[in-house]
Amino acid sequence: MPWVAPALSLPHQLLTMTAVDLASLLCSRLCHDLMSPVGALNNGIELLADETDPEMRDKCLELLADSARASANKLKFFRLAFGAAGGFGEEIDTHEAEVALQGLFGPERRIELGWVVEDEKLPKDGIKLLLNLAMIAGDALVRGGRLDIGVELSDGHMELAVRAEGPRILLDPVLRETLSSGGNGDPVEPRAAGAWLAHALATHAGGSVQLSDPSAEALLIGARLPRSS
């Protein structure tokens, strides 16, 4: 029997945040991440309108293309990681998740992506959890590095593993606490929205999120989810 994720309903007895609160936090994170590429688009258009030198116009067009690509990549990632991912059904092609991560951590982020996922499709909530864990680990690579993502289905469980290694790893203690405990009922900041969602997805599925010790050379984040009965 394949692994099946339970529907995510975010019951109040399990979680401490309303659906409106969560939506607000996720919107804040999305707006924050899109501010830079969309602002660059606006600047490029203004420069292009006043520029007559052919070489400078080419540079403006290049800036516009890069900014548009970055915006599209972020939207694609957040659609899968935060949104309902409409049109994909209850399972999502893992290649879509890999492409979304590659777009998020492009060459400018100096992060090498290792993808060790053999299954062609995974449940939607499993993909959402995996992408949020990968985003958090990738953000911790402040000077770049390598990010390895793996998934294994065995013995009625789905095991997710993310490993980040680089010259400097900085995981915000707030994110660590939110991943581990959901924040213990404290107000959740927009920067911790992904961590809170990851904790909620894992907890609601009957699993949990584990992290390596802060003093470890590499950052390891894992989750083990039981098969729905």
C-alpha cells in the first residue's frame, strides 16, 4: 500500500494559529521575497524608457529578463511550498519540486543542489513539507554551499532528509524552535512562516521534525511521517 498523506485541516486543538494568521504570514514572506526582483523590474523599465544608447538598452533588457525569471521562479516555488498547488491533484511529480528548488537556489545563490528522490510522485503535503525544510536549510547557507535532499518510502513511512553544508551555516534560533515545537504558542514572525507550516504538516501527519545539534558542522533536518491508517 503506497504512503498516503492525511488531509491537512489545522485543527485548533493541535495548532495555535488560525488559518487567517497563517495566510497573513505566508503572504508577508512571499511579498518580502518578491520585493527585490519586482523592484528590479520596475527600475529596469524606467531606465529603458529614458535610455537611447543601444549597449545600455541591451543591459536594461538583460536586467529585465533576469528579474522576470527570478520572480517566476519564486512564484513557482511558493505555489508548491505554500499554496494549494491546484492542478496537480493529490500527488505531485517530484520533478516539479526539483525544478522549483533549482529556480529558488539559482547560480546567484551559490548553492549546489543534490536531489536524491527516486519516486516519481509524492503526496502533496509531503512535497510541501520537503520544500519548506529545503528552503529553511538553504537560507541557512549564508555563504553558499551544498544542499542535499532525499526521500525514502519504507515500512509504511516516508522519511525526508535535508543536509546543508557550507563555509558558514546560520540557522536562526527562532526557526529552530519553531521547527521543533511550533513556537510553543508564542506569536509567529513572518520569517518563521515556513518553519511553522513545516512543523504543522509533520505534526498533523503524526510525525515530527528533527534537527542536528547547533554545534554540528553540517545542518541536518529530517522528518519521519507514518502512513495514514
